[in-house]
Amino acid sequence: MVKIKRLGLVGFALLLTVLLLAGCGGKQSAPQGGSPQGGQAKEEKMKVAFIYVGPVGDAGWTWAHDQGRKYLEQKLPWVTTSYLESVPEGADVERVLTELAEQGNKVIFATSFGYMDYVIKVAEKYPQVVFEHCSGYKTAPNVGTYFGAMEEPRYLSGIVAGKMTKSNILGYVAAHPIPEVIRGINAFTLGARSVNPKVKVKVVWTNTWYDPAAEKQAALSLLDAGADVIAQHQDTPGPQQAAQERGAYGIGYNSDMRQFAPKANLTSPVWNWGPFYVKTVEAVKNGTWKSEQYYGTMKDGIVDLAPINEIVPQEVRDLVAKKKQEIINGQFYVFQGPIKDQSGKVRVPEGQRMSHEEVLGVNWFVEGVEGEIPR
């Protein structure tokens, strides 16, 4: 109390006022997007969320999307991201999406086909949130879709497989019988048969996206059936590892799977989601975003072919490089006629192309595929 007495009554009053103001000011916070009077608030980061169907360590589909998320944060420091992994394609998706919207996320990327109807339902309740659904076809004023022409690198990988097979039997481990998977099988087969008309592509369905044991077992069954190159539309390198164990070759998917089967893996069609995520979030921030159905190509860079293994002869690598450039330049289109189906019926006459809508909804196999599409 000695120091207070020395201040006098006026000084004491002033000190008390300062202390009270400081105490109140410590509890104040700036409203979102603004700053307190006489001060300067730190700008809040835009919140962006992702939901994944598999674990981020699957080395495949989810891993590729998560690399895109990290790229987004690296390129846009004013963005903060979060993610939920291994979210099954079921009713619980609605709860997950609702929670993410309630948490203040301005953009939500839903990265699996089976999330589609739940995205549309939740988006209607949160018109201020932008939703982007990967591989789907339903849109709304605040819902866009995005995917890429994976059939382009699939075709190129088919050329590699068609040139490297000795048995003329290629195995294909397939996830679910949806158009996305079917057109990948067709493109791979068309590419293989463009350089080796004797090739047959045997298909085994797992009805899973992520099941390492089931994927590997399906590959082993194809190897038992005479396949000496294993391709896949699955999320783990299990089929590649099965090929290496048997001394066969493999074509991966989603990411460069060479490290998991260096003696077997010839190449992999891969995704590069990062630039699309950056472009989308920037558009939302700038107020220029609009609902659309984005379908990127190798020219855009969203899809590509991983480096081809050195065990593939140089003339084959040169052939693939030439065809890749033709695709990028618009000189070649994967689904151009003549194309026959399994029964030998001409589905795409010579000189014609499948329309984009036909490609997205394809439900039949091309000539050379051995297998059925479950209904």
C-alpha cells in the first residue's frame, strides 16, 4: 500500500482505470472479418475440409488426394485444412459433412463416388458452403463435381502392357462395377490391343476400394489363370506385390507404385489433384467460383503416366511418348471408332467418337475383355 499512497488519489484512480481496461480488453475478440476499434486483428485463415474413403497411407487414391491437400496449404498460406480418413460410403457421411459445415469450413471436398447423394442433401442446408464432389455427376448451386480423363494414361499403360506380355493374357483387378472403373478397363484394353491384337484382358471384381488382402488375392487368381501383367483399379499396391512375388509385371494406379514392387511395376496412371484444389479455393475466396462439372485431361496435368521402368525397351517408351503427345495435342482420342464390344457388335463406327456423356456412363466392355459386369 505504500506505493499507492505515494500516487495520491488522482494517480490511484488513473491506475485503477488502466487496470480495469486492460482486464476487459484481454477478453475481447475481433468479430470474424473485422478488427476492434483502434486495433488491427490478424486475418483468419479460410477453413477447407476433406473427407476420404480410405486411410491417407494407402499409397493410392486417398494418398494422392492428401498430397493435393498438402499442396493446397503450401501454395495458399491463408488456408488451413483438415481431413477425415476412412469414412465409409454410407449414411454416416451425412453426419460427417454436417459437422464439417458447422465447424466453419468454407469449402468441403468429398473424394469418393458413394458420397454423392449425401453431398447434395447436406449442401441444401448450407448454401453458404461450397461442396466439391469427386467422380460424381450430381450438381447444385453450391455443389460442383470434378474428375479427370484417366482413360488417357490408362490407354498409354495398356500399350506398355501389350508390348511386355508373353502370354497375351493381362489381368485386371477391379474395384466396383461403375462407369469410372469400366471405362478404365476399356481404355487399358484398347491401348494394349492397339499394339498387340492377340491380347485378352481378364477382369476380377473385389467390390472394394481398399482391401489389401482381397486385392492381392484377386491378383494371384489372375496370375494362376495365366496373366503375366497385372493392372488394377484399386487403392493399394497389393496387386503389384503379388505380381513381383510371382515374377510377373504390374501396372499400378493413383500414385507411382514402383517403390512397392520395383522389379514388377512397369508404370502407373497417376493423379495430380493439387493444382485443381488451389484453383478452386482461390475462386471461392475471390467470389468467382461457380458450379460446374470439371473433367481435366493430361493437358491440364491432373492425370499423367508415372515414369516408365527402365526394363521396358526404349522403343516402347518412345512409342508411348509419341502417343502421349498426340493425346495432349488433340490429335488422338481414346474412344474413337471403330470400337466393338465383347460380342463383336460395333458400338462406335469408324470416324466417330464417343460423346463425353457416353464415356461417363459407359456400361459395356470392349472387345478383348474377358469378364462380366455385375448388374
